[in-house]
Amino acid sequence: MTLVLKQILPLLAMMLLLVPLAAPQTRDAGDNETLRQAAQKTGFWVGTTIQGRMWNRDPEYKPVLGRDFNAAVSIVFPNLTQPERGRFDFDAMDEAMRFARQYNVKLMGHSLVYKNPNAQPWLHFNGITCGGWSAKDLDEILKDHIQKVVRHGGDTYYAWEVVNEPTQQMHDSCWARILGPEQYIMKSFQYAREANPSALLILNDTFGQAGIEKDRADHFFAVVKKLKDAGAPIDAVGTEMHWEMPQLRPSYLEEFKDFLESARKVGVKVHITEMDVYQGSTNSPEAFAKQKEIFYNVVHTCLLDSNCIGFMTWGIADRYTWLRTADWKNFPDAKPVLFDDDFKKKPAYFGVLQALKEGR
């Protein structure tokens, strides 16, 4: 037996030398990196929305949010936080703050002043007389509400959308009609600054579903400049990007770059506050590859500009997107965010991750 082995072993060795070696199985060191980990390296905010009842019903919601994001949008509409005059309901804020402390996440409050249906119900802004309030009384109500909510949030909230979509509501808003179109915005920012001098104060608006419409953006920045020149403590502007691929203009990225430049000229930072991209009626791989490209382009462009400080998706998983509801377009096939119905990472997730890893 020993003689046979001595004869066979050299032949086996020669045969092994002739067999090509398989390539080593390597892993990209960043394969398992999260958006949060990549964002932290550049001091960038990346987050998503806390969606009320959903995040309590779904056991995956909070762990995924805490693992993948370092920020979250906390809904603090006045009709929710002060349902009766003098009685504040901070239960939802308190739950968000407990979550934020547990997962070391910071919060953005959305929003302190918004359209009439989101005002405190007892203001009766649904009537033609806007409840019959005097400017003096409404000013006191505005100050009391903003300062109680902001002080309750404390340092757990790194940012507040002080006024949301002002140019869309300018002619219908009871705040604007009674206090003045610019005056109510000015007062809102002053009261928020007094309540928390260190928080980032944002004026947020929307600019269309096909990109950032120039006329709307120009009007918005004219308002921002006027307010800033008058002393309003606006730190940043927020842009919503509820985009729909079938109508998205090829110039969308140039439009965003123009928006960034306009913000720089008036001396404010930029925060992408609400982004989702409806893929259209097709669920083809090509559609989701295009969706990935759009998310990558936007975040990459944001990170190239040191004045652009954060990015939020509007919803964490496709199954919970508002686009599938009657609140907006009622698109039952909408798959517009970074996680699919089962909380699996989509191509769009990796587009954002790639942009974050490339950094500033």
C-alpha cells in the first residue's frame, strides 16, 4: 500500500497544478453598511417619516428605522398637539422622543404652522371668518402654541419645520389673512427661535411632481429673501420631492442645482425634507433601476454642496406609502421609497448608499 501511494501522490500533485484555481470569494467591505453608518461619517442627516399607527403595529418598523437612519420626521401638526385650547396632547411626541433616545436618533418636527385643516380645530379656520379672531388674540395663540411644543421637544429635536408650504397657502391661510402673509411667518420663526435658540429652523415648500418648477422656486426665494432681510431667523429651506417618473423632466437635476444656488444666495441651508419617486405603472427592473438613479443623483448632488445638510424619504416602506391612499394620488401600485413591502432594501436604497459612501 505504501508503494502504491508513493507512485500516486506525484501524479495527484501534477493534476492539482493543472486545475485552475477558483477566484477567492470576496465581499465588498461596505456590503452591510447602512445609510446611517455612511451618513455619520460626513455629518449628514438621513431619515424617514414616523408614520403614526403603522410603526406601532409593525414590529419591523422601529428596528429598521433605528438601524438605517440617524434622523426621523415627527408629525406635530397643531390639530394633533393642541386639540383643545390650553390642553396639549404630547403622547405622540413623547413616544417619538423615547424612540429617539433608545436608538440615538434625532427628530425633525413637521410642522408648527400649516394649512387651515391642520390648525387647532377650536380655531374654526374652516369658516369664512376664520373664527372671528382678532390679530392680537391670534398672535398670542400662535406664540403660546409654538413655544410650548418646541420647548417640550427640547434637544431631542434638531430641527423644526416652522411653517410648511407657505406659498401654496398664502391666499387661503387664515394665519396669513389675519396676521399678514409675511408677518405670520416672521412671528412664527421668532417664537420658535426664542423657544430653542440652537434648533435648525426650516421654511418648507413643495415645487411640483415633475421636478422643481422655476417659477414656484423663484417666488419662494423672493419670500425667503424678504423675510431674511426683515430679520426672520430662517436657517434653512426645505424642498419636497414627491416626484413621478412618467412626468419627471430630464432637467430635474439642473433644477435642483439651481435651487441650491438660490438658497446660497439668500444665506440659507437646504434640507430635502420629503422625497419619494413613483415608478409609474410598470414594475420592471428598468423602472427600479431608473428610480435608483434618481435617488442617487439627488443625494449625490446634495452632498457635493456643503450647504445641503440632509435628506428624508416620505415613508419607510412601500407598503405604507401615502401614494397608495386617497390622501394623494391613490396609486395602488406605488413603490416609491427605499424599502419594499417586506422591508427588503430596494435598488433605490443602494443608490442612496452609494452617494453617501462617496461622501462630500
